[in-house]
Amino acid sequence: MKTKLFTLLLAVAASVGTIFAESGTCGDNLTWNLKNGVLTISGTGAMDDYEESNYTPWYSKIKTITQIVINHGVLSIGKFAFADCSKLTSVTLPNSLTSIGYVAFGGCTVLTSIEIPNSVVSIGYGAFGGCTGLTSVTIPNSVTSIGEEAFVNCSKLTSVTLPNSVVSIGNGAFGSCTGLTSVTIPNSVVSIGDYAFYGCSSLTSITIPNSVTSIGESAFERCSSATSVVIGNSTTNIGNRAFAYCTCSTYVSCYATTPPPKNGFDFVDRSKITLFVPAESINLYKSANGWKSFNPILPIPTNCVEAAQAALAVSKNNELYNNGAVFAIEGYVTGIKTAWSSQYKNISFWMADEVDGGEILQVFRAVCEAEADAPKVGDKVRVTGSLSKYNNIPEFAAGCTFEIIGGGTTNIPMTINSPQATKILLDGQIYILRGEKTYTTAGQEVR
């Protein structure tokens, strides 16, 4: 009787062991172990690839996996290796890892974050596709390519910063990431694939760097919240519907001196969108099919006068209207309008193209963390931000930033263009009023 009882207890213990601990191989020199919800991969070399998630050796326990730990020595994660681990909340990856395979973590719906080590070179097709709980991802500067649909349908992902090692963004890489509000594309990317950001309906702005030569078909289609689009100077090919249904766009800037054959703004009323282009290319754009329907078409501002003219030209109804146009303009501080505030940590000032150039462009509530960093009259500054207008005053809108790039001048002569002068806009040109006389910004009397 005692022998039978002992045998029964051993059988129960063995049965419990199969519930809480499983193990086996998953590569030529790799082993796996599952215990209390933690799946650990150990050894050296590449993991096996699997035809589907149900071919993985741990599939029968897939709903018990809450944590995955891959130890140092593992070189790659195989196809479908951890797909559909619906209870997975934590992943630890080693710095020996060089690639993440096809649909490796696809459908891990409660995984909220992933930190990819600085050894990974490629992120494969659908690697994190359908990870609908993913809110943040860290992509290191070792990664050179983002695979097709790598993060497709990651609907809670809010921001992505790609490192300057990335050369290509694959087809559908971030498609239908409906929570994505911002993406930073580095000046190393050469091509953006078809549907790369399709349906990213919360994306508020789109900036294509100068390195990009090709923007794929429907790459940013239905990015319906994007108010501004900037296209770099190297882009020669824009695919069909690249920016289709970007219905909130009010401003497009294309730095290419030769208009690309297509602009991609299908199913958008281009007559209500301001287009900024290089000054020497305005006539080319005004006669180019597709581009000529933008209205107005203006030169990209390169100085304070041009920036003020652009702000006045595109703003509406003499009311505050931030058109989303982000530019960097250099000029001199010609007057302080509102001194630095410790409460709000900002400053407002006037700037112009000359040190005594008058009140040409207002810099409104520029971010300034410390009083010691505040600009002084005569400083040369570079201001970056959006242009707008309020009460007929052209300005850089609140939240703009500045950098002091030249030393201050302590003695500014009183001239017709002094900060006490008043500016006006006549026939698209800015003039200075002083008393009953009108002058050009260069100081020449006109009446």
C-alpha cells in the first residue's frame, strides 16, 4: 500500500512539473526553459525559424508566458518565435542579438514597451506587428533597416525616433499606428516605402529630410491630422497618393529646386494649401502639373522681411493663425517687447535683418529657461518655429526657440528703422513709417 501511494505521489509530482517547467532545444546550440511563466533562451547561435506560431516547441504553453529572457550569446530571433504570446508583458534582449525575425513578436497584444539592444542591425517583416499595447520602442543606432510592416497596427505607439543609422523604412512599417503623433526621420534615410505611415491619423506634422530621394506610394496617405508637410531638397520621386487625404494640411514646403513629377496630394483641395518653394523655382512650380494648383505659391523665407511677408500672406482674417510653417531665420534683436519671466520662462522681442532694422518680425514668447540665456538688443539670433499673425503683426508663434549666434551691440543708433518705428505692408513689401514719411527697410525714403 505504501509503495502504491509513493508511486502515485511521484506521478502527481511529475505532472505538476510538466505544468510549471518545460524545456528543450530551439537551435543547434540553443535551449529553452519555461518555468512559472518565464521563457528563457540560452546558448550560442541563431534560433530556429518556424512556419507559424503553433510550430514553436512552447506553443502548448503559449498562454502562460508572461516574460521572455534571451541570454547573451543568442544571435537572432527566428520567424514566428514568440508570435501570439498574448500574455507577454516583458522582454529582455541581449547585446549579442543582430536580427529580429519575421513576425517574431507579432500579436503580443499586452506588451507595452521594448528596448532593442545596440547590436541589432535589422528588424524583420512584421516583427512587432499587431502589438496593440505597445506604447514605446527604443531603436538603437545600429539598426540600418526597418522591415516591412515591422510595427504595423501598433495603435498605442505615440512617438518614434529613428536613429541616424537607418537607411530605409520598409513598406507599411508603421502603417495604421493610429496613436502616433510624431515621428523623427533622420537625415540618413534614403527611401520611405509604400504605405510606410499609411493611416497614422494622429500624426500632426510630416518632415522628410534632405537625404530622402524617394517617397513611396501612399506612404503618408490618410494622415488626416497633419497640418504641415516638409519635403527635402533631394526628393525626386513621390509615389501616387503619397499624401492623399491629408485634409488638414494648410502648408507644404518643398525644397527641391526641380518640381518632382508627382506631388502625391491626391483627394486634397490644393487650392487651400500654401506651398513654399525655393525662390528661384517659383515659376517652375507655378507651371508644373499638380503643383500649380497650390495657392498661394510663395518663396521659402530666408530672412526676416521674407518671413514677415510670408506670415502676413498666409494668415487669415487679421486673427491669430498659426499655419504650421516651421522655419529657421537669422536676424538681429532690435527691441525687447516683454522681458524674461521667471513664471513663464519665456521672452518676446523684435528682430530684423539689420542691427537697427526696426520692428520687422516679432518673436512671441520664445522658450527661455534662464534669465542669463535671454537675448539682448543687438544680439544676432537664429529663431526656429512656426510663423503666424496677430493684429496684423507677423511673428514667430509662442513656443518658438532661439539660439544666440553673435555678440551684442551696446550702442544702437536711432535711425528711421529704430524699434520705435512702425512697419506697414504695401503691395507685398514691408515699409517703415516714421512720422509722416515712409522708408524702405534699407532706409530709402519712398514718400
